[in-house]
Amino acid sequence: MNGSLKKILPEDPAVIKTLKTLGILNAKGNEIFYNCVVFPIYDTDGAIVNLYGRNIDPAHGVSHLYLAGSRSGLVNRQAVPRSASIILTESIIDAVTLYDQGFTNVIPAYGVNG
């Protein structure tokens, strides 16, 4: 997200309030995931249960961002019974990168801020 979300939102107070309640906008109406690549996190039923943002600007501060609330929806349940060892990664994007390269015994933590 690059800060342009505010420019495309409708001028509807209910929409703004909902986005603040969800945690996508902060109290001032700015994007929480500014300078982030954002990934939806799904549960086993296919519902989005959170968002994960990876900051692409190291000077911006926090590297891993999530919506407020409990952490759920992301676990590699198949890795434990089928693997002799597990690779635990710091973040979701690290795990997805390894999984894409053929390491299917990977499980992500929710980053140092999760």
C-alpha cells in the first residue's frame, strides 16, 4: 500500500468507521499497511481472517504488520506428521518463499511483532 487508499475511498463515514474498526485505517484515517506488500491470511474454509503486511522500506520501522486481534488461519498441519524435522520461520513471507522452493516442512511464526 502506498498511501493512496484514502484517495480512492468513498466519502462515506460508515466506510471509514468500518475500516478503522477493522484496523486498516488508524484513528487519523491513515493506512496501517503504508509501504507494505499485503497478503490476506485465509482459514481452512477460505475466509480471510487477517492481513499480513511486509514493510518494503526499512526506514519505516516495523517489518511485519497484522490487523489487531488474535492470530489465526495460518498453519501447515501437514508438515508435522509427514516430516522428520520442521523449519520454523520468523514470518509468513519467509515460510511461503521456502515452501515455493520445495521445503514443505516449514511453519511460520507471526514475526517478532506477532
